[in-house]
Amino acid sequence: MQTNPTPRTYTSLVAVGDSFTEGMSDLLPDGSYRGWADLLAARMAARTPGFRYANLAVRGKLIGQIVDEQVDVAAAMGADVITLVGGLNDTLRPKCDMVRVRDLLTEAVERLAPSCGQLVLMRSPGRQGPVLERFRPRMEELFACVDELAAKHGALVADLYGAPSLADPRLWDVDRLHLTAEGHRRVAEAVWQTLGYEPEDSEWHVPMAATLPPGWLTRRVADARFARRHLLPWIGRRLTGRSSGDGRPAKRPELLPYEGPA
């Protein structure tokens, strides 16, 4: 994990991305999602009176949609910190043009880096299992691009992909695509440290204590439930060209003082 050796006082944060940055599946009692970006904003606001925060992320967005719908808006806000996480949804598509994904990510970084005090990129976490293994080459190609762009444009990189704890299936929701509340807490800690703040949890990357794995029948029931509730609807959206984020507004579209969950 790359860190900033000279931490400074940041007065504003803008988060750009998809469902990972929107906060799924860190569910609040009112049915909304919190997530790592909200947790990070709360920590930063506790240190800086008048701290401002916007979260432009929308679930299901591909990198082209992030560039078209979020990047210019974020750049115009003039924030101290911008976080950008995108492209992973593209790598999970059956057909993915990685050259186009890299080009779009490059465009996003080139437009965002000059507009803020500090751009933060991420190597997204990956859940252990067959899905990760199937798409690992694409993901690692994406993360190599992230590293190259960070080095070229002075961005920081939070390496979540390399954190053993975030590969643990127990930190992933039943949909197997989004982190639990504990997973999001660890991501917030990772980005917090990447920005140069003193650790509040120096072991966020350490794996959870081992437990007995569920039995064969329990696993098969979970697999069937996952396929019915999550996998089949996801495939249906892919086949019909729909997205879970269609028509959904940004989570926090304006850069305003942070006073808790939206």
C-alpha cells in the first residue's frame, strides 16, 4: 500500500465509482448503504470542521459511464481529495475490450489528477473462489494500469487486492460481489492510511481467525440461494443490456458539509 509520507489537513473529499464506492452491501437500518467512502468521510470530518463530502458513485456503472457521467462533475468541484475506482465491472463482462478499459481509465485519471490536491486510486479487492480465478488475468491487467497511471500522475494507490483479509469469503455479502460492513470498515482504514493518517487499525489487512468451514449441504443450499437471488438476475440484466444503476441518481451529488449518512 502506497502512503503519503507528509500527511496534511484535507478539507473535502469526492468519491467517484460504482457499487463498491456507493457502499453496497453495508446496509443501514433505513435501507440505504453506508460503505467505506462514508466511513472515511466521517473520520476526516471529525478532524476538520466544515469538511465537505460528495459521493457520485452509482451501482453497476462501467468505466465509460463513470467517465461520461461523473468525472467532469468531480473535477469541477475542486476537492482536496478525489477517489476513483472503476473498470472492475467491465472486467466481469463476458466480452471485455481491455484496451478500451485502459484508455478510459487513463482519460479519467488525466482529467481528475490536475483538478484536486490528491487523487487516490485502488487495486480493488477480490473474493476467493472460482469467479476470481476466471477473471484474475483481466483484473491484474487493470491493476497494472492503475499502478502505471499513479506513478505518472502522482496518485496514491490503496492495494486492497493484495490484502489477505479482503479475500476472505466471510467479508463478502451473500451476493458474492460486495463487501460486508466489516469489509467496508477495513477498506476505509486502508484508504485512511494511504492518505497518511495514523492507523486506527494497523491489522486491517490481517486475515480473520480461522473457523470451521460450513458443511457440504450448507454450501450447496447457499449456492442454490445465490444463483436464484443474485446470479440469475445479474445474467438477465447482462442479456437485456440493463444495469442495476439505470435511472439511479448519485449517492451525494453535491459537495456539502458532511453531517452523517445521506
